[in-house]
Amino acid sequence: MAGRSVVVGVGHYLPERVVPNSEFEQTLDTTDEWIRTRSGIERRHFAAEGETTSDLATNAAKAALADAGLEADDIDAIVLATSTADLTFPSAATMVQARLGMTRGFAFDVQAVCAGFVFALSNANALILSGQAKRVLVIGAETFSRIMDWTDRSTCVLFGDGAGALILEEQDSAGTSNDRGILATDLNSDGRYQELLYVDGGVSTQSTGHLRMQGNQVFRHAVEKLAKTANTALDRAGLAASDVDWIVPHQANIRIIQGTAKKMGLPMENVVVTVQDHGNTSAASIPLALSVGKQRGQIKQGDLIVTEAIGGGLAWGAVVLRW
Ligand code: UT7
């Protein structure tokens, strides 16, 4: 018998305001056609004035708790992936903890930018496998609209706001690759690539800053690294790409998503795609896609899923789990 971290609930929340590509045509030298063909994005949601990352995260967490049929005090820990927390401190996770009325356990943020949810899942799994928590609420939540340079057409058309959450629960299992739950993870980073994707401000430099990206360079690393990390995680689980029911990728660019699926030898029928509706929501994109994928009837219990993501750091990784 072995313990596994099994998904028992999932949910998401998107801010009300939907912004179509055409809105950017009014202020920037860009077109709906360029944004669609280069990125696959058609629209994105932006948080309302005063609506913060912890607001989005709390709503997603409530949806996941409802899906699992659990109360806040059934949760031992909250791990929240974000690069856009409400305040410098405390963590957005502890704000969510209070908002949920959870008076026990512990909560903290994980910061690995667009790879944040993969890092959070892997850490939540480690908390469960090391006996520090039996149920962990794992959230990805972002308000990237707050760090956009609205005069930079090469970045501001790509990102959106949102949140997704899932609940992992320790369950006994046979210890084989047929088990439900997280089967393997693979995490990587290489800080030498900082200049490819970063925010040019922060607490220690006394400003908020804006996102800066050399998009085509990040694209090159993404295509090279994502299939590799996914295959590494599958190897560790004793599985192959041909066993995968769903790739649930970080939703940054449809061409990266297609390139990764192709490298893994899987058709697009096996990929959950939400980039057209959400844009790049950084750490929120994978849990959003998991929740939407379940709602659409794509993801079902027993399905083998591989999630993969890359972003600022560079940081990248993959998680293999059976739903
Ligand atoms: O989630 C974190 C990870 N981030 C990513 O994965 C993003 C990865 N990168 C990308 O998705 C793509 O590189 C972009 C969508 C950002 C850009 O696509 P690209 O095919 O790599 O285009 P490019 O950066 O090489 O730019 C091509 C042209 C340039 O014009 P010139 O220099 O060829 O004259 C840009 O100035 O497209 C121009 N351009 C635009 N044109 C119209 C850049 N942004 C726009 C725009 N509208 N919004």
C-alpha cells in the first residue's frame, strides 16, 4: 500500500469583464487577426477595479470545496501559486484561509510564475507524502492585468486574469501506475534566462514594474523544454505518451501547445485548450483548464493527465496524475 495525492474537487473563477482582441485595435498598432494567428487568443478576462488575486482565488477555492463536498476546516493546508499577490505580505494564501473561515492548518504562496501551478502541485504532493497534511487546497490565481505595459503590443495582448483550484486528498493505493492521484513530477529552473521574461520592478527595487518578455526567445525554450519535461515525468511514472488521455498544458500560445503535442506524438484531440477564452493567466491557466475540461466532459475519473508549463525564471516542469 502506498499513499497517493488524489484530486477530489476542482473549481475556477473568472472575473466578469471579457475583453475581445478588437478592443486592443483601438489603442495599439495591432489586429484581431495578428493576435489570433500568432497566439490563438481571442478574448481574456480582466479583474474589476479593486478586485484582487485573493478575491479570485477565494472564489475558485469555494467552487473546488463545493465540488469535493468539503468544508474549509476539512483542509490541512493551502498552497497558492501566484506572482501577483494582493500585498507584499502576508501571502495571498493566508488571506484566502481567513476568507474561507479556515481556522486551522497552514497556508503559503509559491512563486514560479507561469510554472507556478506545477510547482505548487508538486509541493502539495510532497506535503501529503511526507505526512504533513492529508488534504491540501492547491490554487493558481493571477491578476496579470496589473503588471501590463499597455503601450507594449508584444505583451499586453497576451495575458489575462483568473483563478483555478483543486483539492488533493491522501488516499491509500496499490502503488502502481494504475493508481488514481499524482504519479510523478518533474521540476526545473535555470536562472541564467532571467532577462527573457521578468517584471522590471519589485519590493527591493521600490516599484511595481511591468512585464517584459522576449517572446520569440521564450517560445524557442518552450518548444524545446515542455515535451522533454512531460516525457521525463511520464518515465518516472513508468508510463509513455501513448498512455496519456489528456495533455493539460499551460495556456500561453496555441502554437506552443500544438508543437508540444506533436513532439509527444499526440493529436490535438488529446489536448485541453482554453487559451482562446482566457489568454495567458500564468499560474492560473492549468487549474482553469482542468476545471473547464471537467465541465466540458473531457476529463473523467481514471483519465491519465499530464500537465506542463514554462515561464519566468526560466522555470518549467510537469506533473503526471490520474484523475
Ligand atoms: O507564459 C509564459 C511563457 N510565455 C510564452 O510562452 C510566450 C511565448 N511567446 C509567444 O507566444 C510568441 O513569441 C508571441 C505571441 C509573443 C509572438 O509571436 P512570434 O511569432 O514569436 O512573433 P515575434 O515576437 O517574432 O514578432 C513578429 C512580429 C514583429 O514585427 P517585426 O519585427 O517582424 O516587424 C513584432 O513587432 O510581430 C510584431 N508584433 C505584433 N504585431 C501586431 C508583436 N506583437 C504584435 C501585435 N500586433 N500585438
